[in-house]
Amino acid sequence: MMMTRSVGAVALVLILTPAAGRAQESEGFTWENATEVSYVSTAGNASTTSFGLKSNLEGAGGPN
């Protein structure tokens, strides 16, 4: 049950996150995107899970 939720959550994030490295191909203004996703699950005397998401979107260049 726990593994099914984990896989579902990761799949949802991957679907909703824009693909990294897609830049607009005009010469005037470009966009760059870097996205990081992390998921950690531990078990033992106590079980914990941690989920992280980081996204950095930058625009560069002059106005068109």
C-alpha cells in the first residue's frame, strides 16, 4: 500500500513538472528551467517519509 502511494506521488510530480532544458529558441529572450525532485522513505523502529521539490525558472536576454 505504501509503495503504491509513493509511486503514484512520484508519477504525478513527473507529469506536472515541465521538462528541464526546454528553452525558447528565439534570439531575443530565453527561458531556462531546472527542477529537482527527491523522495526518501525509511523504516525500522519508526517509519518516516520526506518529499522535496525545487524548481528554478530564469529568463535571460533583452525584450523582443
